[in-house]
Amino acid sequence: MTQEQQKKFRYWQWRTIIGTMIGYAIFYFVRKNFSFAMPGLTAEYGITKATFGAILAIGSFIYGLSKLVNGFLADRVNGRWHMVTGLSVSAVCNIIFGAGAVICAYFVGADYGDNFVKALVVLFAILFIVNQVVQGCGFPPCNRLITHWVPPQELATKMSLWNTSHSIGAFVAAVLSGAIMGSMGANMSGNPEMVARITGNLGENVSPERLTNAIEHVGAWQWAFLIPAFIAVAGVIFLIVTLRDTPKSVGLPELGGTDEKKTESSEAEKKDYRDFLLHKVILNPVVWILALGDFFVYIVRMAVLDWGPTFLQESRGLTPAQSAGVVAMFEVFGVIGMLTAGIITDKLFKGRGQRTCVFCMLGVILFIAAFCFFPQDTNPLILSVFLICAGFFIYGPQALIGVIASNQVTRRGASSANGIIGFVSYIAPIISGYVFGLIADNPQFGWEGVFKIMIFVAALGLLTMATLWHTKADAYDHDAKSAK
């Protein structure tokens, strides 16, 4: 590149990184808000944790399947419009979520009762599944865009920076949703019928703080959907204005000094791409080992994100605002952990992110164990610190596994490989969602049983990543030699 081209390339590189970071963070606003609305829905309508767990598990499996399909699609289509389509539909789903009670009351003819609650559960399940389908249009196009704008020797550091968008999105979603659930809605303390309904739905073991918050903020859950939806609409406009696709689309040469591989127009070129996809991606054992490792990482991570607001209130006595704050700080420390993991990978381990992941999973085991086995009468602040520190370590593998995969299959198949990993990892919420919900509902095990399983799962993640300890940093040199 000429000096002028290099300057323009750096501008578009950072514009793409920052633009996709903001865009993907907004995807979280209209996905993770559901977890914060769940306690309010349970209080008002008596929807059980097992029911929510089933919705989370099914929806998350669909999300993983969507990431698989969109991963293969992302390597073939314009990343900008791919993201825009997904976020647009997700915003519409959240608007309907917020109006769900009104819609069900119109068709059922009542705003409470068994038929109404069943209709609400069915509507929310359908919307959640649709939302998860289009949420799969978030990461794959971002991964495509980043790998076309960042060279492999810089990918761990810059992709770790980009991956902070996960935590930024979840942090802001937690703070925003926690504030909405703790400040909006109608105060029904003067309505004996509503007080009796909420008291009955929450049961006799509910803490006074949670009962009071539920009674004083009836309907707040609706705004936990509507406000993020309006932000997502603004995000769609931002993505349209900010993003472009590859360097070639703005008049720059592709990375490596050559044009991106031309669209396969002949049968020979199509066969060449299919062979590459089959042998270098689908049948690549490293991709599947990484997928298994990510599966274990996601069980722990999603357990905290999906159930954090609930188990912190029920098992550790925190208020809704405090539990939202802990989940938010879990994400903040996750950002620091991702950045640290990326720097360590590039500087200390020379691109071998799997080695960083081994040490990260060891940290997860230690801090989840501390959260679980310290006495329950320990100061909640100390227990929360243990959980927050676990976030520092769990987000290292969260960021690096996709980077490792991208470097192992090269940018030509990066999104496809990450689609496979995303599909496998999002089978994890069947355990973190439905199974953990059943265990938490069982008085014999409760949340303590959930925490013990999380420790075991983290240990499996450590062992899985350790099998890749000696794997080389990337496959670019190998591909270059093979091409000669």
C-alpha cells in the first residue's frame, strides 16, 4: 500500500472495529433484557423458573443454530446489511414483547388467569425464538468484517478489544434493565388484590425487599423491553451510516496485498471452495475441540447472565438493584479480562491463545468455588467480589476461542468456523437454562447444587483447552506453502 492508502486503511480499520463494537453491544440490549424482566413476570403472573428455563434453553439452542447458519452465510454476503437486518427484526420483537400483556388480554378477554398466562407464555416463547434467530445475525458478520480489516498477527489483541462489546453491551443492559425494574412501573401497594396476587406468586419464603419492589413496580418489565427496542432502532441507523464491507468496497487493496478471492463463478472455483470448507473447516479437529471448550465456557457464563439477577436475590439476599450491579460488574471485569488475555496471547504466548485459556479456566474454578463454599452468612459484598472476579477470567476464553479458530482456518473460513463453534456453544444453555432452572427449583439441591456443577464444568473446559497446548498459532504459512 502507498502511505496514503495505509492512512486510509487505518481509518477504516478503526471505524469498522468501533462501529461493529457499538452495533454488537446494542444487540445485547435487546437480548439480555429478558433475564431482567423474568423476576417481574414471575411476581405478576406466577411463571415458574422451570418455564423460563425451558424458554431460555430452546431459544438459546435456536440461537446457536442461527449462528451456525449465519456463520456460513456471513462468509458470502455483505456484513453491513447482514447486521442491519438482524438488529431491525430484533427491535420489532422487543416492541411486541413490551406490548405482550396488552395483546394477550385483547385476544383472551382477560388480563389475568390461567388462559391469559398460558397465552402470554406461548407469545413470549415464540417471540424469544424469533429474536434468537435474528440475534444470530450479530457476531458472524462482525467476525467477517474484523478478519478482513485486521491482519492475523494483530488479531488476538484487536479482537479481544472488539470482544469487549459483549461485556459493554451486557453491562449497559444490566444497568439499564436494573434501573428500569427498580424505578418504573405502577405502585400497587394500595391495591389489596394485586398485593395478594404477587404475594401468592412469590411464595412465603420471598424476602421482604423483593416483595416490596415487585408490588411498587408492577409493569416495569414492559419498559425493560420497550426502551432497549427504541435504542436498537437508533443502532440500526448508526450501522447503516458507519459500516462498509471489505477494504475493496472503499477502494483499498485487501490484506496481504492481493484482492479478496473472487466470487466463485465457475464450477472449478465453487468446488475448490467446497473442498476448503469441508477439509479445512468442517473436518478440522481443532475447530471441534474449540467448540467443545466454548461449550463449557458458555455454561458458566450464561448461568451468571441468565440467572444472576434471580439467584443473587434468592440465595444471597441482594435487592434487584444490587443484583443488577453485580452482574454489571461481572461484565466490567470481563472487559478487563478480555483485554488482558489478548495482550498476554500476542506478547507472551506468541498468538497461542489456547495457553491463555488454560490459565483463565483455572481462575474461574477458584473463584466460583470461593463463591459457592464460603458460608452463606459471609458479607454479600465479599461473595459478590468472588463472582465478579470469575467474570475477569471467564471472558478471556470467550474472546480468544473465536480468534484461535479464525487463525486456524484463515480469514477465508473464519465466520464458518465460528458458526460451528457458536452452534455448539449455544447448546450449553440447555444446561445453564432449563437444567439449572430445574435444579434451582428442587429444595434438595437449590442454587448451591447449581454452583457445584458450574465448578465441574469449568474444570472440563480447562482440560479441553489443554489438549491444544502445542497447536501452532495460525495456518497462514501452511496455506502459503501449499499454494506454491
